[in-house]
Amino acid sequence: MDGRDGRIGVVMGHEGPYVQLRPPGGGKEWDCPPYALRAAASSALLTARVKELNWKSRMP
């Protein structure tokens, strides 16, 4: 979770000093400084996982 604004993201890698996060289910990646990373609450992780599964189920 990006502690600066509360967005949940999947870690995709790192670029320079930043960790790259992607929204569950796809979307534009964003950079997050390592100091701002936070563990997400269980309920937020569950919501993000359901969103990702729903997105994948719509793929051909």
C-alpha cells in the first residue's frame, strides 16, 4: 500500500530509488518511494484481490 494516499498496489519492480506499483486488475503503474510503503489491512487486500479476479474474468 502506498502510505502517501492509501492506494493498494501490486509490486511490479523498481526503477531507480522507487518501487513500481500497479493497481490490482491492471492500470497505470506509479512510483512509490520505499519509505512510503505500508502493509495493507486484510480487508483491503481481500477487496483488491476480488477486484483483480473480476478483471481477469472479463478477459477473453
